[in-house]
Amino acid sequence: MGYSTLLEVQDLVKYFEVYTRGVVSRKKVGDVHAVDHVDFVVGKGETLALVGESGCGKTTTAKVVLDLEPPTSGKVIFDGLDVFETFRKGKKADRFKLRRSMQLVFQNPYLSLDPRMTIYDILSEPFVIQKHVPKAEWTERVYRLLEMVGLEAYHAERYPHEFSGGQRQRVSIARALAVEPKLVVADEPVSSLDVSIRAQILNLMIDLQNKVQLSYLYISHDLSSVRQISHRVAVMYLGEFVELGDTERVFGKPLHPYTQALMSAIPIPDPDTKVQRIILPGEVPSPINPPPACRFHPRCPYAKDICKAEKPAWTDAGYGHWVSCHFWKDFA
């Protein structure tokens, strides 16, 4: 199934400068390579998942795409608008339109909702800021948002502490939908919830996508939820993409050793099924001084001399399945 492009990220780079602490002055000693030359697109009505270990750059990528962190370099095009140029030099109307179109659902609903505001106040606050809904329609619109996420109208008068974790996350999703966005960035939206509640929230997100043609940039290290909700998967390691492709193709036949290790950690609900777990040696290298050439070579069980000397090319392995590995054909 093809998707027309909504979001296009081109050669995105984000470094954080590191300084020594001094009494009088400070000195730059390096850069944290949080995001290093990343390219991807998200189509209209599509879900792209970013997966990888903690600290690989998933959340930083999302923050830079949303212009919540300034980029070091690169370009982000959203629905025909240059995101960075629009927020820095564009008209106020274009900035508001762009911010409305891209919304964020945070990981922890306990912290992302103001405990002093009722649900009605939380959901109507976007109307105050964006001024896209007449005040006479606020109540009706709030009730409609609650209905969309599986809550009742009477919940509007309650406070966040009166809800369960799953209900809070439903409120967070409703708040994101209040401005009728085209793209929702979901940063670990179910990681703090019970397993049974996770399935409900994921099913809700899929239903909403089908109803209003939402696009998702879904960030998670929970590969089971990624397989349930995403159309395509991008695997990150130390700020770089190592594999990207259709979800079933990546899960069914991963072509990068790092992806293979991640997939081997997925629990299978069958005690009779034996899984060959791949345990990677060593620790994740420092992003301040990442390994040369292939960044995964110090932990890769298949690494050879070329992996230490030459950076692998970003290669199309067929059917839109991209991989960065010298020996991907051995796993094809």
C-alpha cells in the first residue's frame, strides 16, 4: 500500500556540545552524537516506528522534527513547509498552523497532565491558544473528544488524579487530537501501563488513525507493540539508522545483526517454543566518541576487518527494505 508523503526528514543531525567544568571558564571537549545523518519519510495515514535501545536517539529525533530541539543541520519538510525555516522566519499564522498539525503524546500521563486542571480545562486549553473553535462549541467539542477516546462526558469535570493510568493516557491522546493534527508523535505512550491496558490504547490509536487519517511517528523499545501498530520500522543504534523497512519484512527476516538481537528478545507466549536468544557482548559505546566505520562492530558477532575500516553503505535490499551492513546478503 502506497502513502503520499506527509513528513520528510533529510540528513538530520543533532549534536550536543560537551564542556569541562571550570571555576572561571569552560572548554569544549567533544560532542554527543545524538542523531547522525538520518533520513526518513512518513506517509499520510502511515505509522513509522523508531526502535532501539535507550539512548540511541529516538526521542531526540522526534524533538528535533517537532522543533522542540534546534537541529545541528538537516531539513524537515512537513506537508510542503520547511519546519525550521517556518518556525524561525515564517508568518505567525504559518507557525500556528504547523504546530497544530504536529502533536505529541508523552510517555508518562502522570506528569504530562496538570493536576490542578479539570479534564474540561485540559481539553479546552488548545482552543484558547489556537482559537480554531468558537467558544460556544467548546463543551460539545470536549465531549466529542472524550467519546473518541472511549471516555464519558461526565469525566470532563474530574481531575487527573481521579483516573487510572490508561484513562490518563486516553486524555493525553484526546488533548493531542483537540487541534485536529495530521501527525502525532507518540513517545513510548504505553510503556508505563499494564499489559492489558497497553493493548486497549494501541487499538484506540489504530481506530483513530483509520477514522481521521492520522499519521504516527511511534517511538518504543517494546517490539511487540511496534509490530501491532506500525506499517514500517526504523532501527536506530548510536544515533544512526541501521535498518528500515516494512514491519513484517523486518520482523520476519532482519538483515542487520543488531536488529536480529533485538528480535530475539521478543517473548513468545508458548512454553514449548525454544528461542535462540542473542546476547550482545560489551556495553553500548559512548555517543561522545562513537566507534569508527560501522558503529556496531565492537559488539557484532560477525564483524571483520572491513567493519572497522569502512562505513557500510545505506543499501536497498529490495522491496523498500534498507540496511547498513557489509554482510547483509548473508542473512537475506
